[in-house]
Amino acid sequence: MKHAKSFVTLALGLTLSGLALADSGTHISAGLESVEVQHKTKLVKIERTGDKNSVIPATYAKNGRHCPPFCVQPITVAQGVETIGELELLGYLKRIGSGDRTVLVVDSRSPEWLARGTIPGSVNIPWNLISVDMAGTFAVDAEAETLATILKDQFGAHLSNGQWDFRNAKTLVLFCNGLWCPQSGNNIKTLIRLGYPAYKLKWYRGGMQDWVSAGLTTANH
């Protein structure tokens, strides 16, 4: 009987130990441990840091920013455009990682910010390449040609008889530095003016500041 009790105690101890190892406390959410995406030429696993001493990078710890231009953005950037959080963004990244080419996650930030890291699986298209003053026309100049190339080659839009056709365009998820950053929001407003369907535009308002605050993996540009 004594040996039987010892065996039960040992088995219970091993079971609890196994549960402790399985539940490391580093899950992103209760049902999501990690997401794998292709970032440029590397496969990157997005997960949540297990380092209890980890802190927000100094770049994103600063909370005193001049407005304008760094004004707090509204929760809704434009009518019909869904504002999403980390889990929804990870859902889109998971789709991309599974080979879905109808979705594109866009980092709208400028190169100096990109150099500090980005969300794995995203593609950088600096905001100023999209938010140009087209005045409703596509004149033959460098800015217009660059925007047209982005719309066709990266977003999947089609130009027909001088009009943009977005029926087969990708669903875009845009982000920048955080709730105080206007860059991705400006891009969304420009795309809507050009005729991009609002339901195909998603806005990760929290941006890099919320991403790193959640302890999620970043990638070099």
C-alpha cells in the first residue's frame, strides 16, 4: 500500500510537471501559441516573449509627442474600414503564412522607423508613396507612376480606360507606429478616394507601439 501511494504521488508529480512545461505562460492568447510567416527570405515564428525582465524599447516608451503631426487618432479611421487588434492581425498573418495571396500587411512607416524593426510578414510601402496629391487625375510624373505601380503590382488593382478596378484587389492591413501616428490612416483615406473598397481595408491602429508592448516578435527590415 505504501509503495502504491508513492507511485501515485510520483505519477501525479510528473503529470503536474508536464502540465507546467506545456503551459509555459508565453502563449499569445489562450488558443494561440505562435504564428509562422515568411519575412523576405526567412521563416519567422511570431511568439510572445517569455523574458519576465523584458521592457518596451525606448523608441516606443516615449509618450510626449507634438500634435500636429503626432495627434491621437480616432478609433475609426474611415467609414466601412475595420479597426483591428493584435489577434486579428495575427489571423491575417496566419492566412499569408498558409499561402493566401489575397491579403497584404503593409508597414506604412518611413525608412528611418523601419530600421528599428517591423512586424514579421509585413511589406514596407512608405506612406508618402501612397498619400500623394493626385487631384483626381493620373498625370505623367514620378509620383503618379510610382503610385500606379504600387496599385497594380502590389495591391492587385487594374487600370481600365483611365479608371481603377479594385474587384480583384487584395485585402490590405495597414499599420504605422501607433495610435499617435497618422501615416497609415492617411494612406487608407487616399486609397478610399481612389476607389479602393473600404471593406478591403483594415487598420491596425495600435501599430508598432502596441505590438512591442504585447511582447511580440519583431523582424529586421
